[in-house]
Amino acid sequence: MSASTVSTSALAVKTNDLIEKLTRLNSNVQLYTQVHSLQQNLNSLEENYKSLQKDLQAATCNTNCKTLNETRDPNSIDDFLIQLLLSNSNSSSASTASTGALVPSAPP
């Protein structure tokens, strides 16, 4: 074997080794990119889920308030107590105390 044949075969071995390493590296980069993208998607889904949970709570609360307002009897003890609680919470804040809070009427 001549010196050029040995160096050519050694160069070919090194080239093949570098190609294998480059292929693995490229595969790792693609995998990292996919994992990163999945993480971003997961974060986005979590934010959407939290937002939907808040919307659901607000909708449930609004529905309950609407039902209570539709079915309430203004002459009931319950309504008197609710108005009393509302007037107490309103009078405890300085801004509503000066504007005049709701004053409950006594039940009949």
C-alpha cells in the first residue's frame, strides 16, 4: 500500500465518522426543536384552560345571580338579610358610604 492509499482510507474513515456524528447531531437538534414546540403548545393550552376555568366560574356565578334575582321575593326575610349584608359591606367602604348605601326595608 502506498502512503496516499493509507491517508485516503484514513481520511475516508474520518469523513464517515464525522458524517455519522453530524447525522446524530442533526437528529438531536430536530428532537429538541419538537420538544420545545410541544412545551410551548402545552404552556399555551394551560393558559387557555385557566382562562376557560375563570370564564366558567364567572358564567356560573352570573347564572346563579340571575336565578336569584328572578326568583327573589322582595318581602322575604332572606331578601331583607341580603340587603342588610350588602348595605353593611357598602357602608364599610369610604367611597360608598358617602354616596349612600342601600338601606334595607324591614320585612312586613
